[in-house]
Amino acid sequence: MTPDQLFSIVNLVALAGWVLLAVLPGRQWVASLITAALIPAMLAVIYVVVLGLHWGDNDGGFGSLSQVATLFSSRWALLAGWAHYLAFDLLVGSWEARDARERGISHWLVLPCLFLTFMFGPAGWLLYMLVRTARSRTVAIG
């Protein structure tokens, strides 16, 4: 299997998780099992296997931005990094969905946060934290 083929697979798997978070917000098994455990575990296995098979294929590293650029010049290392992003962003999105449900935050307010987390990771988490804070202040005042 090529890195491009595996890239397509991990993208589809992650996308399925995000769609489930968006369209089945009331189903606890979605954010507690599927998107918080099963899909990230599959992505983690792919990550570990790719790293195990291709670690040391180039001279990159994590000591400087130049070394990171060299590391990610390997398509396999780039794929591992992408699987890493997909897994952790989905874990954050799952937490957002669970936390919002527990706090009674409307799913309509969470949807933009999930989209941003899916597309831009930390930006979505930041938006969710702002929504969460604003919502808790509204509840405290009311």
C-alpha cells in the first residue's frame, strides 16, 4: 500500500467520526466510544506501524524547524504526522461534544466549534472554550 492510498483511508475514517459527531450529538456511544476510542485507536495503530516501518528513513528530527521540515519531506513521516493530527483533533472534538452535552450547551453552538476543530484543531478548541465560558456565565447570571 502506498502512502497516498493510506492517506485516503485515514481521511475517510476520520471524516466518518466527524460526521457522526455532527449528526448524532445525543448518542453517548458516538462521543464516548466511536470517536473517543475506536477511531483514534485505529489511527494510532496506523501511526505506530508507519513509524515502526519507516523511522530513520531520512535525516530529519525535532531539534529545529529545519530538521522538522527535513523529517516531513518523507511521505511516510508526513502520513504519520497526519494520522497524529487526525487522531488528536478527533479526541478533542469528542471531548467538546461530551462536555457540551454534560453542560447542556446547544449542539447548534457546538457545531461551528467541531468544524473548526476538524479543520484547524486548536482554533476550534479555543472557540469551544469561549462558548463554554460564555454559556457558564449566562447560566450563573440567570
